[in-house]
Amino acid sequence: MKLLVDIIGWVGSVMVIAAYGLNSYQKIKSNSIVFLLLNLVGGIALIIYSVYYTAYANTFINVVWVIIAIPALIKLIQKNNNTVM
């Protein structure tokens, strides 16, 4: 179980860093579905990792990260659906 959680943590870290780096170098926009999904899934992975290791300060920041990503993603999807119609 520990190995699986460690892998989940590393994948989450890479996803969040990738989102930040790609956005910083203007490869993706902060309002793109790729950016938001990288942050959402990466944040969830980091929540799993930090809860497993009882690192509650890290859990808190990742919960907030996910709470920010979810409404932004919903808003973007709704905007894209309205554009298509």
C-alpha cells in the first residue's frame, strides 16, 4: 500500500508542477481544461498522499487547491457548452 500511495503522491506532484510550468511558459492557459484537470487530479492525488502520511497542513492546502479547481472547471465546461449551442 505504501508504494502505491508514494506513486500517487509523485504523480500528483508532477501534475501540479506541470500545470504551473506549462502555464508559466505560456504553453497552456490558466482557463484551459488541461490546466484545470492537471490541478484537480494532481490535487486529489496529493490529498491521498498527505492523508496517508498524516501531513494535515499539506492536506489542507490540497483540499483548497481542489476546491478552487472544481468550480473553475465546471464554469469552463458550461462556457464551452454554451458556445457550442
